[in-house]
Amino acid sequence: MKECERTAPGLDLKGVNVLVADDEEINIELISEILVERGMAVSTAANGAEAVAEFKEHDFELILMDMSMPVKDGYEAAQEIRDLERQQGGNVAIIAMTGFSGDEVQQECADSVLDGYIAKPIVWKAMFNEIARVLSLRRELGGHQKKTKIFKGLEYDKFVSEMCNGNEELAVKLVNRFIGERGPELLRAATELAGKQDVKRLREVCHSLVGVCGSMCATEMAAGAGELRELAIGGEWAAMPKLLDELLEAHYRILTWWEGFFVERAGG
């Protein structure tokens, strides 16, 4: 097949980050190869649940979604992705890949969270024309909007842009202090004071923990610290060990993400 037969004129697809979700390995390999030939960066998923998981971890401009997949079908996955976008932002284009075609499928797409469809077996020129149509429309309506990255309890993009005014050097320094010093210090104090049933000082520590976690955009930990403060006020000591374990686990998840974040950046 000649390259010109695959070409959708007027739109440069080089560098577009795309997720291909299909339960058939041969389909994934074939589609991925054709997309890579056009300069697109391709990730893959074997079912709808994997597609949602990939969306949570990466920033895609386009998803090609098979509609009939195990575990979670394409419609369910697309709806879940739209629900996630309402929580954390984002504006990914989702194109259905389906063995059905015609007016009924077009109407189904129009009535759902999908932006378009590609009929199977795929005709490459038709596929790239549909990709061009959908992405052009998205870009005209404001372009791809990166979602806020929520890395295991810490909204890093939000922290950099809103709390540090775009100063990533400052953000890195403060995250390191939060993870390595202030967070562990406050968690140790809270655990000790809960064991002593010291209401006054535990409330003070919880107040500090809520404040610093809120400033760091570590919303999960901030909510847990607020709940711990309420337990202290009510004298509900028996419920505290479980909540303290959850706070320590949340802090560990942030620490694990932070270590991996720098490894990923160094590799890229």
C-alpha cells in the first residue's frame, strides 16, 4: 500500500500521543505499526480496564477504542475516562473501532461520549481521515488540554502551577522537604500523641498536618489528617491506629511515586 493512500492531508500527526485499545494482539500490532509510520507515539491496552489504567498514568491526545473487549467494553471505558476528566481535567479524543457501520453507529457515537468511529476491517485512508477530522475539531475548540497529574496522592502539576507559581525548582525542593522531613516528623508526632491520648497536642499536630498537606496538594493525606483531628476531638482512640496506618501508607505512595518520577525523567 502506498503511503499516499494512508494520508489525511492538512494535519501533522507527528508526536501525537495515542492509545490503541483492542483485545486482538494482531490488530494491536498492525494498527500500532501503521500509526508509528506516521510519527505517532503509541501505547496499547488489551481491554477496557487496561485502557482506563493507561489513561490515568499518561497524557493522551487520542484513544482508538475497540468497542467489544473483555473485562470492560469500549463504551464503559470511554464513559469512565470522561468521568475522570471531569475530576482532573483533560480533553482526549476517543474514536471507536467497530465492526458495525452506517447511520446507526454514527448516531450511537453522537449520543455517547465518543468523538467518531472507524469501521472494521480498517481502511487506512478512512482511518486517518477520521483521525484528522476529530483532532482538527478538537484543536479548533481549544486544543488538547493536559489533565492534572495525580501521582499517588499528590497533584504535582497543580502544586507547581498554583502553589509555586510555575517555579519547578522550588516545587522540587519543597516536595523533597515534605517527603523527607516535615511529613515523617508530623506523622511520628501524631502516632506518639495518639498513643498517649494527648488531645490538645494531637489536635495541634493534626492542624499542622492538614495545612502542610493542603499546601502540597496532597489531598488524600490532608483529608486523613482532618479526620484524625475529629477523632481526637471526640476521644475515639480505638479508631486512630487504622487511620494512622492509612496516612503512613499514603505518604509511602507519594514517596514511591517521587522516586519513580525522577527515574522516568532521567530516562526521557
